[in-house]
Amino acid sequence: MSNNKLVTMDEFTIQETRKFPQATGELSTLLRDIGLAGKIINKQVRRAGLADILGKHGATNVQGEEQMKLDVYANDTMINIFMNSTECAGIASEENDDHVCYEDTYSANSKYVVLFDPLDGSSNIDVNAPIGTIFAIYRRVSEIGKPCTKEDFLQPGNKLMAAGYVIYGSSTMMVYATKIGVNGFTLEPSIGEFCLSHPNIKCPENGKIYSLNQGNTSKYSDGMKGYLDYCMEINKEQGRPYSHRYIGSMVGDLHRTLVKGGIFIYPADKSSPKGKLRLQYECNPMAFIVEAAGGAAMCNTGRILDIAPTELHQRTPIFIGSKNMVSKAMEFVQEKEVVA
Ligand code: P6P
């Protein structure tokens, strides 16, 4: 691959598939479908201030969260794209109570299911801050040829086949991880293609940024407060405190953490004993990506990817990013009991 040649995401996934003779190309097709969904959603996000698509949808989702018009648009787009994909047996979304099975012949004979948060951080839409689509791809455990089942969507993160996100920021990028690595593709609007821009992303082992909603400090555990004090002390190696950055949009905060290093934390607190972020379509996909890039992703009692899910919309505390920073944070907050 020459240095000055634009490599589209489709070309890249085909080249990657050729490295595995037994690969069938189905996962590449699914990733291409997700890229198409990202481009369609991007088109509306980029003109949100002009179209009647800003503001509230006037309903709440299964989380009890007020839906924005773009939330609903993004969710409908993702559901339709996967319904028409030949490689997806069903989906689960942050915006839907339960999973959705596609029962046409193609879909029933597909071997993958997809979980997603169609537009994470949507409360930031009206202030033009980065937002994103998060996705997680599992091989189904139910019988191929029959409708997918709840068990397909309650697999632990260590069974993920691929995961990624589309970030609608200063540029639009699609970042995805498979077991062999993490790669980033920037949308070139003039040709409408995601093109390889961040090959083989590695999360630095150390970083200088800690990221969390410090306004919740009064509700944190003593261990968490102790870690915050550590972050704000003069940092011995650098001779100055860490920097604090918080966008309030998980995809934006995680993308910075992945590329520059640092730690992102949404811990448990007195009002959210399990934390706020969802395991199956926010924390697990992000943990898969960051671990594939050499980082770490923990909750108070172990690896995020090892949590055995019991409910589709369950939450988990999360400490994710540079592995040495996550390890230091665990010294302050890790509980010894094993998660049930
Ligand atoms: P808080 C956005 O609403 C979101 O789900 C994540 O994208 C983000 O990391 C988090 O919630 C922000 O939560 O409580 O700090 O506003």
C-alpha cells in the first residue's frame, strides 16, 4: 500500500480479509453497512442547525431519557440498514426496550448480531459538541436459520468479534477494532468514502489527562476521592498536575483517550450505584477497542470484558484508557469481591 494512495475502508477490510483464507467476507460486509449508516447519520448531523432536526423529539426512551430528534433519526437509520444487510440476524439498541429479530431468510441465516447506541452524547447536539454512534458485533449463539434470541445479546465483551464507533466531530471518523488491531478512517466528503487515516492505533501506556464529571465528587466513594486527590497533586514525573478534560460525550472523551492517552472514568456514586454507562452497547465495545489498542478497561471488581451480562440495559462503572493510569486508579478503588 503506497503512502500517498487513498485507501478506502472497503479496500482495507478486503485486504485484511485476504490475510485469513478461511474468512468469508461477511464481517467486512457488515462493517461496510455500518459505514453507510454512519454516512447517512453524518449528513443530518452536519446540517442539524438548518433542518428541523434539532431539539427534542417529545418522547422518552427505555432509559427514561428525553429523546432528541436526531436520536430517533439515527436509531431508525441503524435499524433499517441492518434489516437490509445480508449479514445481521438482529439488533439491540439503547433506544429500544428489547432486541429486534429480522426474520427474512437472509437475516435468519446470518451469523452476526449487532448492539448499538445510535447517537451517544446526543444532549450535546444543540451545542455542536462531538457525538457518536457506538456498535458491537457478536457471532450469534442461537441456531442459524432460526430467529435470534435474547442470549445472542447477553454475551460478555470477551466474545466480541468486532466493535467500533463513528465520531461526528471536527471531522467524521469511523474507528473499529477486531482481534488483530484498531484502525481509524476519516470521511472524505468529496468522494463520500471513509479513508484510512489512523492505521494500527495504539493507546499510549501513560497519559496526562484524566476525564470524569468532577461535579459528582461529593457522591464518590472515599477511594474514588483519594484517586482524584492523586490526579490533582503535582504529578512527580511531569512536575505538574494532570490536565482535566471532560466533553460529556463518551465517544468524544474516549476517542481523545485512545489517541492521546489518559483515563476516562464514570464511576459508581451514591445516586448511581452501578454507574451511568451501559455495559452492552457503550462500555463493552469501548473496552474491546481500547484493549485491542493496548489499553485497559476495568470496573471496580475486574475487567469490563469479563462481566457476565444479565440484562440488556445494565450499567457498569468504568475506568478505561492508558493501562498504567487505569492500574494506578485500581489501587485506590478496586474492591476485592468477585462480581456475581
Ligand atoms: P454526565 C451522554 O449523555 C452520556 O451517555 C455519555 O456519552 C457521557 O459520557 C455521559 O453520559 C455524561 O454523563 O452525567 O457527566 O452528564
